Amino acid sequence: MRLLNHFMAIVLVLFAVVFGLGFALSNSDLVQVHYYVGTKTMPLSMLVLGALVLGLVVGWLAALPTIIRLKIEKSYYQRHQAP
């Protein structure tokens, strides 16, 4: 069962890499991003990837207090479990 899980994980990662490369090659046009202090030109795929990574980090940081609270509750219940 463990081997099947590893195989499925590898297949999923390979699919994501192939999909990502196809997306990057299809969206290689340059776009201008206007910041408050300047302008930067970059490929559209890099802009989308940056937005995705930023969203993942912000979402993880937003969920972090709940994750920590649940881990503390779990350890409390495991220590005070009736025999």
C-alpha cells in the first residue's frame, strides 16, 4: 500500500510539472507590472506563478493559528484519555 501511495504521488508531481511547463510555454508573452514605485516587465506565466505562491503562503499563514490550536487540543486529549 505504501508503494502505491508513493507511485501515485510521483505520477501527480509529474503531471503537475508537465502541466506547468505547458502553461509556461503557452503564456510566455511579456507583460508590464506597475508597482507604486516603478514598473517591471516579466513573462505572464511568472506573474501567475508568483500570485499562486503568494496566495499559498498567505492561506497557510491564515490557517496556522487553527492548525496549532488543533494540535494542542489533540495532545491534550491524548494525555487525558481514559484507559
